[in-house]
Amino acid sequence: MNVYLAGQSDTPADPFHGQLPLALSLDGAKWLQFPRIEGEVGCAGQISLVGPDGGTCMLSNTEIAPANGFSGTASAERAFYLVGVFAKQPDPAAPPDTLTVSAQDTARELTPELNQVFAVGDGRTTDGMLQTIVVPDGADTLYLGYADAAGLIGHPGYYEDNVGQLRLTWSRLAAPPESGKSPGP
């Protein structure tokens, strides 16, 4: 699922460009959590499968360029991690800043902007605490997918050889979660 196709209604005919990302309706929620995300995916067939946090999928880094008005995504430590974007009439001339994944790994609260691709991963911090995603003003849908490219560097594409699947549960929250509360398994 190509996160850079967020908001589009038709899957491209060419599998190089991937499939439409998963669209989750927010129904007025202001905060989101993903208590469980599990499964494995591969960026080049069955060569190396990784979980939602990514890993070494052919390479161990990512540097996807902004596209279609959405920001890029970058990681020096891993590749092929689950990403999300709150899409709202993107301006291809002025995408938001690219977020670095390592900076998001320890944050209990993620605050992406509209059209800013961010790492969802397994929905938890590196120490296992449940992350909360703050929904930006004006967002009504969260799109989940992947950012792929030739060698995981450059312009999005090369989705035709991706395999696998993830299963997830998510929660829409009308109020912020209680701070310091221990997450479930």
C-alpha cells in the first residue's frame, strides 16, 4: 500500500505504483492509539521479511523523497516500516518537513502535521509503551501504508515486489489518554 496515494480514489494500473493505502475514518477523534500491530511484510518478495517497525529489508536505511504534496520519510537505522499520513488537499510545491524515524521511536505522543508522513511502526515506543497520535486540526482520515523506492532511496515507487500483511487494532479517543497509565500487552 503506497502511502503517497493517500486521498486518491483509483488504484494505478501499473503495480510499480502500488495499491491505495488503508483509509481509517477518524469520526471526530482527536487522539489515536494502536494497541496491536503484528505481521510481516517484505519490500523485495520473501527475501527479508520485517515487522511493522521495519528492519533490514534489503538495506538498513530509508530516505524517501517528498511526493504528491506529502513529506518524505527518513531513517538511518531501518527500512520498510509502517507509516501514516493525515491527508488534506496537499500542495505539491510545499510539502511539510520530513520526520526522522529515530526521533519518533521514544516519543509517547506523536504530533504530525497534515500531509506529513510519520512512522506508526508497531504503535509503541522502543521501551514498549503505547504511543498516542494527536490528530491535526482539519484531519478526517488517517491513511496507513508504506514508503518504498528503488533501494528505499528517492522517489516513491517499486511496490510491485512487496509481500506480506499486517493485522492491527486501533482506538479513536475523544479525550487524551491518562498520562502514565501502563499499556496492555
